[in-house]
Amino acid sequence: MSSGAGHGADNIPTLPRSTVASVSLGTLLNPLNSSMIAVALVSLSSYFGVSLATVTWLVTSFYIGGAIGYPLMGQLADRFGPRRIFNVGLLVAAVTSGIAPLAPSLPALIGIRFLQSIGTSSPYPAGVAIFRARHGQGRAPAGALGAVSIANSVSSALGPVLGGALVALAGWPAIFVINVPVALAAIALALLCLPADRLTTSSRTTRASDSSAWQLLRNPALVTVYAQFAAVNVVFYAVFYGLPLWLEQTRNYPPDVTGLLILPVAGIGVVATPIAARLIDRTGPRPSLIVGSVLLLAGSLLLLLFDAATPIAGLLLVGAVLGVPNGFNNLGLQAAMYEAASPRQIGAAAGALQTCRYLGAIAATAVIGVIFGSQATSDSLHLLALVMAAVSAGLVIASLAVNRRS
């Protein structure tokens, strides 16, 4: 059987399940290590004798590495071949994860985390380039992209759970060592299942210029996708980081209950992704983006109803409304990027898309800092909701405008 975009009426080719599984396995390491570190910060702070504020540089360095690594590894995949860069990145991830427990100091571990992020950034843009090589240009393989998105979402959600168990069992080094067998297994599967690269010297030179940042920015369709993706992530991370602060400081919920209450924000998107994939298969990415942006606007406005007396059922319901758009927007914009990028720049285009995710997260945290200040009150949550609604309204207009032009 095969997995990918395709209905017989559209005569869209499918992708082998082994290819999709291989790419999915490789891409899950980045979100896993992004979230798993959260439960090890206290142990790391004690081990190195530094403050929690200082040890959070392990988080910051990983985000900086991802923002740089995704487009960099995408350009290298376009130039030297996606399977080669896919495996090189995983090898870097395995080596850095293996030596992390030997780090003599926190600055050394911060540098290792930066390199680990660079390595784990390679599978996504390289994987998308492999999909394009096997699938061809035209309608995006929504099923394959959706499978990767689900693997990444589940990996990110389970990271703290797995990390907590590993730290309790073997201490903080375990959250690094666990990556070694996973990375090696991903390399082995890639060597067995991913197609060999076929690049000539002349094509490498051409691809190097085609996948430059300037060439990507000269593509209006790609610029539109990047702007929408950054905006989507501003709204997502505003609620993902802002709502827990309000739940803990205004509603006085403990961290474990808060984590359960915001689970729908991240978890419902996993359920929505296969639905979005079927919609994109049949109609293309634009209707999915319209649905996602409208629901994002609705969820943002519903936050205006939150106060100290809002029942738990209401909190969960609004969280679910805000979670559904994740599947539609993320997959819809990945598909739009896939269709807008030329074959020679697909790796760099996919990497740049992920950089926009980090830019959106950074912008969201800055907005939260300005609005919340030292206390997350209901009034400040409502102001944050208005900002989210304004951004979401812009996304609705952009999605409708793009759809009309199409």
C-alpha cells in the first residue's frame, strides 16, 4: 500500500509508506528534544550549580539552532542531495547526543545543544525534498505531509512525559542518550527506504543559486505563505504560553492540572490533521486555510469570555476550538509551500517555513511579556485575546484573498 496525496480522479501519484515512515522517524527528533528538556532543567541547574534563568539557555540555544539550521540544511539538501543531508544531520544528532553527558560545563552543553538542533533540523526540509523527488510537482502529498505533522505533534506532546521518566530513572544524561539509538535507527531506515540522490556537478551549482534566501523572497507565493505561517504561530504560541500563566496566576491551578487543561490546544490538532489532509487532497490547501483561520478567530474571541468563574468544561471547550486550527493551518500552509516552491528550491523553502515558526514563537513571547507584565490577570488575558483576534482576522482576509486569486 502507499501513502500520500491522491485520488484516482485527480491521477495524483502516491508515496510509498516506507518513505513516509522513514521521513517521519527522522523528523520527530527535533520536536522531541525541544520539549523533553523542560523536565530536566531543575536537575541540570543543580548539577552545574547555576540558576534556572541561566540553565534556560539550553532551551534558547536549541531554538536559535533551529532557526538557523532549518533553512541551512534545506539549502544543503537542494545542493548536495536530500538523502545525503538527511543522514548527515541525523549523524550529527547522534554524535552530539552521545557526547552531551560528558560536557564539562554548562556553556559546553549549550554549544552541544546548538549543534544538536542543527542536526535534527535536517530531516524535515530534506524529507520534503525527497517527497517532491518521488511525488513530482503539482498537488501536494497531503497524506504524507500529514503523517509527518502527526509524528511531530505526538513527539512534542510526549516529550515531557518521556523526559520525566528518563530523568527519574537515570538522571538528565538519559534525555540525550535516548536520541542515539533513535537517530541510528532513522539512518538505517533511510538507507533502506529513501531513494538515492541523483545530482550532477552542474545541477549542484544551479541549485545553490536557486535555493538562496534572495531567490525564495522573490517568489510572491512563498512570501505570502511564510507571512501566514509566522502569523499562525504568533496566535498559537500566544495561547500556548499565555493561557498557562493565567490558569496558574489567576485561577490558581497547579502546574499538573494546568498542563491537562491546555492539552486540547496542542492535542486536538493531531486529530484534525487527517481531516485536513483529505480536504487538501480534494480541493487544495486554500479551503483548509480558510477553515483554520476562521476557527482561530472564533477561538481567540471566545477567550474574551474567560474570567475567574469560567467552568473547567468551558476552558476545555475553548481550548479545543483553538486546537482544531492547528491541523488545518499547519498542514494547509505546508501544502501551499510545497506547491509554490520550485523543485530546485524545495528543501530551502521547507526549511525557511520552519524558521517562520520560531519567529512567530519569539514574537508571541514578546507580546505576552508586554501585555502580562508581572501578573497574568483576566483583563490582560482579554487584551492578549484581542491581539490574537486581530492577527486571526488578518489570516481570514489573506486566506480568502489567496483563494479568490486561485
